[in-house]
Amino acid sequence: MLPEIRFITGMERSAQMEMVIEDTLAEDVDPLSAMATVAAYIFSFMERVNWAGFYVARGDTLVVGPYQGQPACMRIPFGKGVCGTVAEERRALRVDEVASFPGYIACDSATRSELVAPIIINGKLYGVLDIDSPEPARFNDDDLRLIQRVANLVAKAVEKSDAQTYALARSV
Ligand code: SME
């Protein structure tokens, strides 16, 4: 459950968020539940954020997954926008001013800066974690490293959960 976060500030807030997410994903969770819950935690913990959520790889397209915020575009081809670039290059990106990012896809016109990290499982791209802010240069390199660690936690949870799904399927 959500701890009392109103009084926690700055780095401590990020550390708390990471701890809570790690604890939550230590349980055996379904990928859908994991992504929905992580999106909700990020949106609750991080200040000045207007969108937090997941895009999942389907062939060479990303489709929107669980998120918090305004309705967003449902499909993003690999290589397009920030999310598509991260999907193709498989490295996290911090964009301080989205208007200057080539091919940027505007889902919410309020968004000014963005963080995106890839979720890699066994060398394959599962999806990306995307966080948007209405404030230019809202995020720093600590935030970028933080969301990559969160993306890695999601990758581990999904991997674990898939194994469980296969185990159940075999026993039917
Ligand atoms: N702006 C993103 C698209 C996703 S939305 O921001 C939720 C991009 O260019 O990848």
C-alpha cells in the first residue's frame, strides 16, 4: 500500500519509491498487474509528472500498456519519437525539451520533458517505461538511473511471472 508520502521530499522520496516498488515486485505478480501498479506508484510519488506508464513491444511496434495520465497514442513504430528511439537503440533517454527532439510524438501538449527506459528480458525488448513532465528539464541523471533500475525490476518481475504461467499451462 502507499505509504504517507506527503511529507517526504527530494531524494528520500525517490529512494522510498524504489523500495516500495522493489517490495511490491518481490511477490509473484502478473505482468499486467506489475506494470499497472508501478505506473500508479511513479505517478503518486514523483512530483510534477503528467504521465507515467508503459509501452509494450508487439513486433516492431510499441502498443500502449498500463499508465496514469491523459489518454495517450496507442501505437508507436520503433524508431519514432522518444519511446520508439529507446525501443530501437535499447538505451534510456532523457529529453529536457521535447519540442527539440526530432520526430517527437505529442500525446499531451502540456508535456515538456521526458524520461524513457527500455525493459529488456533475455536480450529481447519487452517494452519501455515512459515518464513525462509539464516542466522543461524536470529530470536529472539520477532520475534517469532511477527509472532504468525500476525498468529492470519490472523486467525481472515479468520474467519470473512468465515462468509461472508456463508452469501452470503445462499442468493443465
Ligand atoms: N511523447 C512520446 C509518446 C508517448 S507519450 O508521451 C505518452 C514519444 O515521443 O515517444
